[in-house]
Amino acid sequence: MKINFFASPKKTPYSQSVRAGNLIFVSGQVGIDKEPGNSNDFYAQCKRCFEKLKSALETAGSDMPHVVKVTVFLKQAGDMSVMNEMFTEYFPISPPARSTIVTELIAPEMLIEIDCFACTKD
């Protein structure tokens, strides 16, 4: 089986995604924006997570309709309804399996992290 590793745009000690045969594994995507003046409220972070997930999938040869499993890590359970609304936007038909975990995240300003497994488009 051929394995391809897709590096993160920033130098990190892990791959942004890995393609193994027809499976794609995307590392956790976070939505913090450190640019001054940009919003870091939950909605903005959630949107960035989904956009980064989408981009990582496309780089590895897949897309959102080919996602089969998603794991969402939330800092606060109260953000679940906003995340569900956005999840429905990105997966409007046949949503993938999902686990949602409420936990402390690595950085205090981090409110959400999302990773996924997908199949290739071919």
C-alpha cells in the first residue's frame, strides 16, 4: 500500500494529513487566528476548523462528501448547538459518523478542534 504524507503549511512535528491507499486521515484542525483584529469567538473558530479540514482533504485527494468519521473536541458543551448548525452546513446530505468530546484543549484560547477520516474520490 502506498502512503503519502502531506505536511502542514507551518513547520510542525506531524503531518496535516496522511493518505494510505484509499483512506485519508486528517490531523486535528484548530480555528485560532492570531492576526490582530480577527475574531476568535466560537463561531469564527468553528468556521476556520471546517475550512481547514476541507482544504486538508482536497490536498490529499478527497472532499467533504467522502468523510466517513469526524471527531469534534469542544472546550464548552454550550457550543454544541452552534457546532451542529455548522456541521449541517458542511455535511448537508448523509453526514458522517461523529464523536463529540467536551474537554480542556491545549491552548486556553482554543475553543474547538476537529479531525476526520475520509475515503479518496477515486
